[in-house]
Amino acid sequence: MPDNVPAELITVSIVSHGQNALVNALCEDLRRLARRDLHIVLTENCRDSIALARDDTSIEVVVNDEAKGFGANHNAAFSRCATPYFCVCNPDIRLTADPFPALLEVLVPAAAAVAGPLVRSPSGGVEDSARRFPTAGQLLRKLVSAPSGPDYAIDEGPVDVDWIAGMFMLIKRERFAGICGFDERYHLYYEDVDLCQRLWVGGHRVIFQPRAEIVHDARRASRRNLRLMLRHAASAFRYLRSTGSR
């Protein structure tokens, strides 16, 4: 490798479900960061015919023969990861600035495993992307009460949290491999909660870094689609049963 070409540092995994416009917008954001140390693995979940706006040798396109769940797709992308860090990124993320320097900074300590940024909605509001582990009581209260806002302060710098949302997380490669990645029994929802819970059990830190920011144009499909609502409930029940939460 020529001396002026940096070694790849981060593998970014993006999974598309027929989201061509979102994928192209995100890839353009990644290009604007002008980072030459990123490798992107773009998974077309069940041949959704992504047409990239530009040819880019840093993007590796994988086409599934059949649809997979969230965890299975990102685990498959991780099998192609040869970089020290692995980034899970939803296609509906937009990057107005480079979030990676601040996230990499908090992952320096040996015990640190995964870091997530402050997440804003397109209108600028703060989403609750860093949360405390759910309990049955907390989930029941959520059904009947309005959201209470973020679980953690956003103006005190990096802080250890229970879990960070899987819409965007940067994790050390060896930590992800050490817990065998996402539990694929969660087809959709709660894979991120379970991942962070297992990291904490293994003695590894989960860190919220509000000095890094991203924008999330959330679809919130589970609030309108009965099938997804039921899947969300099933994943919540699986998680609560696995941890004995009350």
C-alpha cells in the first residue's frame, strides 16, 4: 500500500430494504466526510435493486438470495470486516458532520466496547437513543404515558449507559466477535438492547458520546403496521424472559 493511502479503520454496514434514495443520500454523506479509511458493506436484502449514484471501490455490495433479519444481515457484513472497528448504520441516517473522531476517542480505553452518538430528528429534537435497560413495568408505562425524554444528560460529555440504539453504533471488532455479534433469534427489534446487555455482562463498557451527532429520519413503521407491532412485542418478551427483568 502506498504511504499516502491510509489503512482502512472502520467497516460501515448498511442494510437496504428497497431504500435506494436513502442509501444514496447516506453514501453521499459518507463521501463528503473525505475519510479514506472507511470500507462500506452495503447489503441488498433480498435483491432490492440498489442503483448507486456513483461507482465507488470503497463500497462492497452484497445481494441476499432471501431476506434476513437485522442481526443476521449485520453479522454477515461483519464476516467481511477486517478493520479494527465495525459501524452499524441504518440507511435513514444523515451525517451533517463527521461523528467518527469523537466516537473513536471514547473507545480508546481497553474496557470500552461500543459507542453511540447523540441522535437528532430532522427538526432538531433529541431522540432517546441512549437508554436504561427496559423492564416489564417500564414497557407497560410506556404504552399509557407520553415519552419522558432522554434517559441520560446530553450536556455532560461522554457517559456510560445501559444501551445505545442500533441505528448507529461504532464497536470494536474484537468485542463484537467476542460475543458472537447480534443474537439472530431477534429477527427485528431489541437486538441492540441484547447486544449491549451481553457486553456489560462481559465487563465491557457501552458509551454515549453526545459530542458526536447524527440525524435520524425515523420511519416508526412499528407504530402503524400491526405485523411489526407484534414482532416488536415478541422481541421485547424474548429479551425480558432472557434477562429475568420485571
